[in-house]
Amino acid sequence: MDRAAAAAYVYAKSSGMLAKSYAAERSARLFQAKSLKDLYTLLFSDEIPAVPENLLAKEIEIKAEQQFIDDYIGLLSAYDKPEFLHLQLLHTFDYENLKMLGAALPSERQSLPKIADTHQFALFNYAAWPEISKVTAESDVSWYNKFPEVTEQHDFDLRLDNQYVKDLWAGVKRLSGDDFKVAKSLIGKEIIYNNIIWVLRLKVYYRMNSEEIKNQLVCEKSFDKDDYFAGPAFRILENDASSYDDWKSWKYSDMLNPHEEGVVWEIDPSWVEKLMRQDVILHARRAFHTNPLSPVALVAWFKLKQNELDSIRTAAEGLRLSLDSGELLEAALFPASENKNTGRK
């Protein structure tokens, strides 16, 4: 199939998948399920696994993730040679696999733990398990050649995150013209937001200082205020989390939790995160519909389906823990429309 025909096929197929998915507004249906069995029946057509109720949530999450991967690979297979960026998006699952494998206890290393299967596009040689140096050999993360100690795990994961973003950004840069501009805007915005959210979490939840935080960020070239990815996060390192005056002129001030004069206020990372995630989702939705025959359409589809997977995980975990469905729905990261619940003006 030539590239133009493949693009048309992929857009038609992916449009049909989105129409049936539980992304955006349809996410609400996930939180109407009264039990994990109800949720399983809503999502899948096969028989409910005969596992204890407390294990069914994990089964749902694993099955939903693998279904997402398989659907995406089905779309990629329409191309004789998929875009590099499309492959890098898929490799997010390989990187998460490696984090999980690297944290495996010695007793868990006898056989390969359950991983997300990226099939013919797998970044790592999983068949070489449990020799982790052979699993990662000939990849961009061949330095990950041992099981990290507990004290090393965070540093290894952060280095993996930086490598993933580097590869993802290299994929964006391979595009040209409007495709490059739209992909840069969509992918770049999410990376910038992730850095900002990370700063807010470390400030508020862990009371870490600026020096402790700054090296935890993902950067494009350097850890400073001029970096494309890290710059916006660096510029808020010195802001006082409890001073509204420090934030009222912030570029993203319309995403702040409400402030009332005379009332004690502290920035709420979860509030900001929800609005930032919703902004990315809206951006992806617009990109999907306005770039139908562009490589960006599949990038946007991937992001929308990631939102669906996140919502499925939230719903499953909520049911497992018997949490209030109304509160979970309120916390779910989906926008009601182009103009509501985004915090954007």
C-alpha cells in the first residue's frame, strides 16, 4: 500500500476505533460500572477470567493495555515503513517494561514477568531474560546492564525517561513543514507540562528545595531556564507554593486552583495536573481532526487512547478499593468540551 493510501486507511480505521473508545466524554461510562465484573463486560467480549475479585482489576488493566498496543500495531502495519516517531510512541511500553524488570526481586527473575508485548517492534531482546545486559544490548540504553540497587532505581528510571524523550523528540524532528509544527506543539507541550507537574509535586508533597528538584527534570539540551523542555519548570523553582502573588502572573495562571482573598492558599499539584492533562487531550483531539492524512493524526490518536487507558486504570483501581465513583469521575482526566473544564481562556 503506498503512503497516501495507507494514511487514508489508517485515518478511517483509527476514527472508527476512537468512536467506540472510552476516551474524552465517553470515559464517564467507565465510572458507571458497579463492579469489576461489570467493567470487564463493558470493555471486553470474552468470558470474565476465573480469578479472585482483588486480582480482576489487574487483569483488566493488563488486557486493556495489550489491546491498545495491538490496535496501534495494527495501524502501524498499514505502512511499509512506519514513521520513526510512531515507533518511538510505541516504545513507551518497552521503557516501562524495562523499569519493571529492573525492579524485579531476585525471586522474581526465574521466568520473564508479564510484560507489555510490542511484538515485532520490541525495542529490547526479552528472550534473553534474566540476563538484563543482553536484554538491552544494542539498544540506546545498553548502559542499563545490571539490576539497579534500591538506592539506584530512581536515577536509572530518570535516565531512562531522558533517553525516551530524546528518542521521541528525534522522531518529531524527522517530520517537516506543518507536520513538524503540529507534532512539536503536541509532544513538546506534554513534556513541558510533565516537568511543571513534577516540580509542583516535589515542592508541595516532598518539600524539596530548588537544588534538589532541578536535576529531576527532563531537558532537551541543558538544565537551565532557556531549555525548551525544562525552562518553564526552572522558572517556577523559586516560587513560594503558599504565595498566590508568586503565581498570579504565571504563564499558566488560569490553571491554578481557586484563590480567595484573605483565605490561606497553596498551589494544588493535582488541580494543575488535571487541567494540563485536559489541555493535552483537547490539543490531541483537534490535531486528529484537522490533520487527517498527516502522520500527526496517528500521534494524536495514540494520545487519546492513552487517555482512555489511564481512565480504565483509574476506574479499575477505584472499584478494587471501593472508592466513590463520583469522586473518581471528578478526578478523571477528560475534558467535557472545547470550552469547559480546561482552565484555558
